[in-house]
Amino acid sequence: MSSLLVAGTFPLVFLLVSVIIDALMLFQLKWAKLGGSFRDSAIANLVSAVVIALLSMLLLQIQNIFLALLAVLAVAWIVEGFVLMLLRKRKAAPSYLAALVANFSAFIFAYAYVLTFLLI
């Protein structure tokens, strides 16, 4: 069931959607201006995508698709919070809070996408 995560173009589509949703959430949280939010989102998402790709064999061993997505969300939150902290030289708490809100919003899309396949 976890193979749905790597099926087709989902990883690339999800990366693009994540960058957009995360940037808009960062902008709403007054993290930076819109351009800066998109830049920070793109960098943070690319770094977390590389880390998730490196951990993919481990993450894909999780049999439940929703738990696998939750594990990916946790990894993305940890990595992106750290990257945001470095990019803007801010303290850990606001960086990780911004990463949590942004990633939670993006992962709602992922859960909805996977759920549509399970309902078919």
C-alpha cells in the first residue's frame, strides 16, 4: 500500500504543491514578504525532499499509507524547521512553528490525494 507514495508523478506534483502551499502559509504567518516566502519554501522543500529520498527505503517499510505519510511529515517538519531557522537566522521555536503550520497544510493535500485512491 505504501507504494502509492512513489506511484507516477505524485512526488513531483506534491513537491510543487508543497512549495506553493508552504510559501503562502509562510507569507500569511508574516515569515517574509511573498517573494522571500517562496524562496524559503522552495529551498526548505528541496532540502527536505532530498532527505526524504535518502530515507525512502526506511519510510516505505511502513505498511500503512497514512502512517507513512505521517512519518514523512515528521521528517519534513524537522528538516524544514532547521532550514528556515538557518535561512532567516531566527530562533528555533518560531522556525519550527512556521514549518509545522506550513507542512501540515501541505500534507492535508497529500492525505486527500491518497484517500481518493483508497475510495476508488
